[in-house]
Amino acid sequence: MNRASTLSAPVGLLPLSRPLMISEVLDAAVRLFRAGLVRCLPYSGLAVLLMLLPPLYSTFQGGGGLLVTFRVAGPFASIYGFSGFTDVHLVALVVAVFAAALFGMITLRLLAIARGVRPSFRAEVSTALRRWPAAVIASLAALAFPAMMFTALSLFNFMYPNPLLPMVAALLLLPSALFAVTLPAFWADRLGPLEAVARALRVSSRSLWRMTGAILATTGMVLVLWLLAAALFAMVTPLLGRADLFLFAMVSALFTLIWGALGVPFVLAVLCVAYADLKLRAQQRRGDAR
């Protein structure tokens, strides 16, 4: 490792010299995010652009439903409002598969920066392609519960008190904290998807409150970014006048792209630092037990 690549890493990051408090985890993640933001923007921008395709496709297709692969009838359809696997679902599935590889490349780049290693585009792409099928499983395990929590919370109106809101948040927050570090375990230690899930459960179970606090703090910081993007969109909307649906959708997608391109590297930076902290704590516990 040469001197230039060593100096490119933020001071005090991986490998950690000692366990960190939650505030120190967030501070280290912010420094890693700032050091890797410009280098991760091509990956994160492309990932968010892909994730915008399903809603944009649904908007311009009038809700989708052109290509029905199978239909579901009976009580399930009447209760949940799901009547078939449409082209919108197919687009979302393809996007999720490609996003798993892009999330992996962002994680690999952040880990390289944190360790003081010069990032290599060729190595990141080859590693992501080689581990792509397993990465889809690991990404599903890591992001399923946070996605469910985000979807569930979006159904509530925060202007009115709802007794179910804390219950739904608690039920989904705890498993989110348990599985959150699956992605850095998968990419940093080159584990299989099931091994990464087992590692995440093992290191997080003894520090569940710590991961819960980190997730809540990260969510709050990401929401601040979202509020800033929403404020900018509210300022621009009157300037559009009576613009058509296409222009409104494109402007909304642009602001979402900016917010997501900043938010995705930050969340992954928090997960990388949190995983290093949890793993160090687990190693110290094993050493004390001996």
C-alpha cells in the first residue's frame, strides 16, 4: 500500500482500534460518507435511477397491468387488493436484481476507502458480477424488514395520532436491527448469503439496543435530507404553473434522484462502520470468555 492511498482514507476508521459509542459510529460514518461521496455518486445515482423506473413506468402506463403473468382470485385478492403479477411487478423485480449488484459495489468502494485502499472499478465490478446471485439473497435479507417498515409507516397519517403506529414500528424495527449488517458482512468478509445472515444475527443479538439506536438516528438524518429535497420541490412547483403530468413526474424524479444518491451511500457507510464495531465487540467477548 503506497503513501498516497493510505492518506486517502479518513483517519480513525477501519480497522477500528476500540469499540465505539453510537454517536462515534455516526461520526465515523459521516466522515466515511464525506470521503466517499463523490466516488460513490456514479453507483448510487444509477441505483436510485433504477429504483425510480417502477413508479415512473406505472405512472405513464396508467397503473400497469399490461402483461399479466398469473392471476389470483378469491379472498386473498378481495382482502389485499392483489389480483395478479403485472408488468409493473416485473419491472420492480428486475430493478431489485440490478440494485443488489450496485449496492454491493457501493459497499466495496466504501470499505476500500475506509481501509485506505485505492478503489478499483474493475475489481468492484468483477466481484459484484461473480457474487451477484448470492448478493440478491443477502440484499433481500438485509433490506426486507426496513422496506416493510418504510412501506407500513407511509400508510399512516402523521398529522393524527394512531395507536397502531408505535406497535408497527416496534415490530419491524427489531428485526431490521438484527439483519441490518448482513450486507457489509456479505461483502466485507466474502461470506455466503446464509453465513452473512447468521453472522449478522450473532453480532447484533448482543447489541440489539445499539443497532436500534443507530437505525433510528440514521433514519432521522435521512429524513432531514428528504425534508430538504421536499422543500426544494415545493419551491420549484409554483414555477411550473400548469405543467403537464410528464414534467411534474420528471421534476419529482429529479429531486428523488438527488435525495437517494446522497442517502444510499450514507446508509451503507453507517452499516459498514456499525458492522466493524459489532464484530470487534463480538471478538472481545470471545476473548474474555477464554
